[in-house]
Amino acid sequence: MSKESTKNRYCEELAWLNIREKKWKSDKVRVGVIGVTSSGKSTLINAILGEELLSTAVKPSSSQLVSCIKSKDRKGFITFKSGEIVTLEGGYLTKDNLKKYTDEDENAGNIKEVEDILLTVPGFDIDERIVLIDSAGLDAYKLEAHEKLSLEVLLPTIDICVFVTTLKTNSDAKTNMVLNTVARHNCPIIIVQNMLDSLEESADGTKTKHMIGNEHKKRLLRIIDKSDIKDKSLIKTIQISALNAMKNRGIGKHAPHSSHYNSFVKKLNSLVEEHIPHIENQRSISLYTKFIQLISEEEIFLDGSLIVKDEFIYEGIDEKLSSSFKGINENLEFQMKKLSVESVNKEYSKKITDENVNELLGEIKKRVKSCESNILSYIIKYNKILSEVAKSLNIPLRDLVKVNGFNEISEPQVITEIKMIQKKTEKAGAFSNFSRWIGDKIGNSNWGYKYENVPRDVLDKTRTINEIDVYVRRAHKTYMNTISNWVYGAQKSIEQMNIEIEQQRNSYKLRQQKIVETTEVSSVMKALKILIEELVVDSKKDGTNYTLYETDDTEEDKTLQNIELSKYQKGVMELSRILMRKIHQSSLSKAEINVNAPTKKMILAWDMHCLLNFSWRFMGIKISDELMDKVETQGVVINNYIYIADPSIKKIKKLRNENESLSIYILVNAHQDGAAKKQIDKLKLSENISKEDRVFFVIQDFDSLIAANGISEMKYNLSEYYKEFVIETNMGMLLINDDNPLFNLAYVHNQIEPCQSLNEEQKVIQILKERFNYLFYDNVAEVIGDLIRSDYGGEKTI
């Protein structure tokens, strides 16, 4: 810039540097937090913020991303697509006010058109160079393509991924999917096994919480080893209790050591320190490539060639971007036409009858899923093109891609109505038999028969077609929102790339047109060479020396001691376990008798520890260590009980006798409703159970629901399971698999004889307290009240 001529010659390069300088000075390390809904992701972020600002409900939040940074000012900025910004501060910055923009119930499908949400708080507990991005929950039920799309769009824009899962095997498949997606983006990751507080010792007393925690840790390491991530050094793991951390952080205290929260913060901050050289290396590569190319071109000029090259090096890239984008848009529009109500009605709805309704409904759902899958593949394909162009332009992808979230849809149901129809039945008696025989001979089919009016569920075609219309319109609207969100972000990226290309094109033209002394150019190039040689550039590596992937080593481990119990102490412990089992088995027997349940039992679970505890508490059967692997891989039959972990239709059909009826106990993690529904849906219960079977849904991890105040929502969600997955004649009861048997006892009793008033509720609690006072600790009475209190006008939950 010392001479006007060289300043003019390199004005575009100077502008390019000024833009980079401004951006990189204000840039922060982006840490994206992802996790299955109700894994405790929002609770962990609230702990980091030092106050409860994000909703921690069981239902998923909306698709809007929330960014959090440290600042002396406590504010929330809601930016809309229109450009309007709403600022929440002081008493207005609350969880309830934020929910208006982040909660799916209050901002369904982002109808309010929120673009960005930024929270700035002084209590932010991690490195101030970090911006924490809270993504929408990966709710696993019927939203696989949406969550994959969300990951594909989010991961290129972040530097570090924090994946919050739980210590339960329910989340193994999700962990595997996330790790394999992360592998494609080479993103450093911390895997947080949350809900450490929910661990309980084995019901038979042979394993401590610590031992079970170690088993979950080893299981995670096996998943990591089998994942597609080549460089395992990009992975760190830790087990924490976000809930215990939040409880203390929310009242201005330090998180307790037992929560392992402080170890998590330390790991995250250290990973940021390790990753910053990687970011700097990306920038160095960008600078080096940009100016080594400039030097090369100017050296040609210095050799006497006024024209650097016949063609601009990036010629046609902008046209390629535009042409590809147009092609993708046309494909997306075609998918939307296939999903129009008119198209679906023409092919399916008008042909619906009682006999084919389920088959055609399945075809409609397949079409929706096919469109969803195609949309996903087209968007991923173009994102790859964007990445390749960004790389060719020496633009770090994290500087470019615009992130937008995605929404969900629910499926339609067949609507039936009860009608009285005439049913032909045989009359009793010898004379009637003779009449039927004569009638068959002379062609009178009514002799010896009678007709009765009986109620029958028949297809309500009008309402079912309306339900399908609503479903298709909802799917169409949802995918249009998905597409428009992505298009909006892609256009931002294309605009930025086009600016880069145009800037370089102008620079190219200027250098051909401007006449300057070769000594000036030579002087600039000489100085430039010296500068870029000082850049530390590693084009083959990340530029970061990550430590080998590690698990959490906590001081708590060192405090554990083996203590020898006296015979008296051992006796009291064994008596208490016997008593607990008696109460569990008594309430189970009452439930089975009430629904006329078959004596042969099948237990289905996705978490081995919960299955073992359920078997010991409710069946009195202890599964040996030798049988555990078999239970997980293929299932086993013990006496009159069938045990299957990680169940599948194939395993169930192999182990059950088709001629025998079963009591089927399905253990569900009700705190993670979406994941639980996905697991149950795969079993196709309505197609694979007999009329005499009885299905019991068993709630596990009940203490997590208590801690999250999720009992009321759990009762409603599980009541819907019977409507969605099981035919009415197979309805069993809802059970609770918890260390305290009073919860299950009270819940079973209330399903048989529901409380109709507050007085009845108090009477039940009082009777239980008189009989089992030793089991009333902390908030047991309050929890029982939540369980037996009717939220639906005094009617049964199921």
C-alpha cells in the first residue's frame, strides 16, 4: 500500500485480507451439542449457562438452533428471517419466554420464521472463545431422514461435536449412526454418557453402581472401535450427571464432584486448546494457497507476459454452482409433485376399501418415506458440491455454510366406526341340524340358521381419506419447509462463493490491465514470499496433535473400598430384597389376573441391566453371567419365561410357540419417548401377536422421569402406545420397574380402581404409608400422587 499503483493493482487481494481479518478476529470455536431428545442435552447446556433457560421437556424442541456465548450482558437475541430482532433481557429472559420460539408446541414448524437465537450470559462456564450451539433433538421415531439431514448440515459448520447420549443400551444404534456420520466430516467429538445419577445397583446385590457404570463404559468403547471413525484420537468420552450439575449451578454453587461435570468442562476446554491449531492451520492453508497462486501468476508477468493465462482459473465454477443448484431444485420440485394431495388421491385414496385399507395406507407411507429419502440424498449431494467448490476456492467450510434446522411429521391412522350388522349363526339342536342338511339339498341357505345384530368396527372411509389428506398435506408442508430452509442456507453459501469468484476475477483482470513498473511487482512478490514462508502449513494433517481417545478417570473411583459385612448385616440385606420382590410379584400377579394374562411370559428389552433387574424383582429369576451373551444375541428360554435383549421379529418368532399365548413384557425407556417408539415400531406387534396375548409396557429408569418432572407426560405417552402399537384386545397394563416397589403397586392399583377425587388419592397414600412406612423416603408420597392422580377428568390412563 506504499504506492498508489501497487495498491490499485492488488486492491481485490487487500479487500480479501480485510474481510478475513475482520471475520477471524471475531470468530469463535464452534461447539455443536447434539443428542437424542431427553438425553439431558438441554440440562447439560443449562448447567454450562449457570441457569435454566432451555426447555428440558420430554418432547423435542423445535428445529431452531440456539447459540450461547459468554458475556457480561445477560441477553437473548431472537433474529427473524425478515431481519427483525427481538431482545430479551432482565426479567424477560426466561425459559418460558424462550419456549415461544424454541419449543415445537409453541412454534410448530417454525411458523414464526425464527432464523437465529443467541444467548449471552455472564455465568457461561466454559472457555470464552467458544460459541455453544444447541441443535434440535435427534428424536428417533420416524424421523431418521430428518435427523441425518440435520447432522449433515450441522457437522461441517462446527469445530467440535458434543454428543449427549445416556448410559443405556437403548442408545447404541443412535451412537453408531452419529459416529459414522461424524466420520465423514472428520469432526473431533466428546461422547457424554449422561444420567449417571440414574444408575442403580443390580437388584440381586451382586453389582454396585460403579461396576455397572464401568460395563456401560466398556460397551461404548466397543461401539467406538467398530465405528467408521479412522482416527480414534478425535474421540473423548465421559460419564456425567447433568441433572446434579444443573441443580447446584442453578443456585450459584459449584457442580458436585460426583456429577463429573467439572471433568467434562476440563475435557471440552482442553479439546478446544488442541483444536485451535487446526483452525489456524486451515486459515494458513487458505492464505498460503491464495498468495502462492498470486506469486506464480506475477512471476509470469515479470517474465514479460502481459497476459497471465488464456483463461481465468475459476472460470465456469459459478455457472456450475448455478446449474447444479437449478437441477437439484427441479428434482426437489418433482418430489413435491409426487407428494401432492391430488396425486395421492388419484393413485390411492379413491381406491380404499375395508379389505385393502391397511395395504394402501402402507403404500402411502412408503411414498412419503421415499420422497423424504430422495430429498435427503439430493441435499447431501449438493452440500458435497458446495464443499468441493469451497475447497477449490480455499474457503474453510466452517466460514461458509449456513445452518438451518428441520421439522417433523406424524403419521395417519385408519378411522373406524361401530356399526350394527347382521351376523348369520347356526341354530342349536338336532332339528336345526336336519333343517340345514335339507336346506343345502334344496338350495335354501337360511334353514337352520338365525340372524343377530352384532356391533362391528368398520372403515369410516370419509374420515380415513380426510386423515390421509391431512397427513399428506402435513408431509408436503413439512418437506417444503425443509427444502426452503436448506435453499435459504445454500443460496447464502452460493452468494458468498460468487462474491469470492467475482473478487478473484476482478483481481485477475486488474492485473492484466494495470501497467506498473516490474520492480514494484518484484518488490511486492519478494516480500510476500518471505511472509508466506513463515506460515506454518501442514496440508496433509489437521495441524493438531490430539491425544489418544480416552475415558473419564474420576477421583471417585479411588474412594471405593471393600467392606466386610457381618452375618447380621447380610441377613438384613437379603430379607429386604426378599420383601421387595414379594411386593413386586404381588402387584404383578394382581395386574395379570385383572387382564386374564397367560402364564407363559416373554420379556423384551433393549437394556440388559434393566432386563436383569426386572427378571429378579418381578419373576424371582436370576440370569447367570454365562447366559447373558445368549440373551443379547439370540434370546433364551428359562423355565416358562422367554428372555430377549435387543429384540427383533426374527428372534421372537424363533423362540415362541405359535400355538401358545403369551404375556409379553416390553421394557421401555419412557424418558426417551421417540427412541422407545422406534424400537417398538420395528416389532410390528399388531401383526405378530395372537388374540390371546397380553402386552405389558414396563417403565424403566423411572427415577430419571421423577427428576425431570416427566410423570404426567409419561402417563399420556404410554397410553398412546396401546393405540399405536397394540390391538385393543391385547391390552395389558403399564408397570414400573423401580427399586421402590410402591410405585408399581400404586400404579397397578390405580389402573384397576382409579382414584376419582383428591380424597381417594390421599386415602390410598395413607394406607400405603401405614403398611410400608419404611419405603416412604424423600418425595415418595408426591410421586405416588402424580402416578395415581388422573389428568383426564377422572378416567383411566389406559
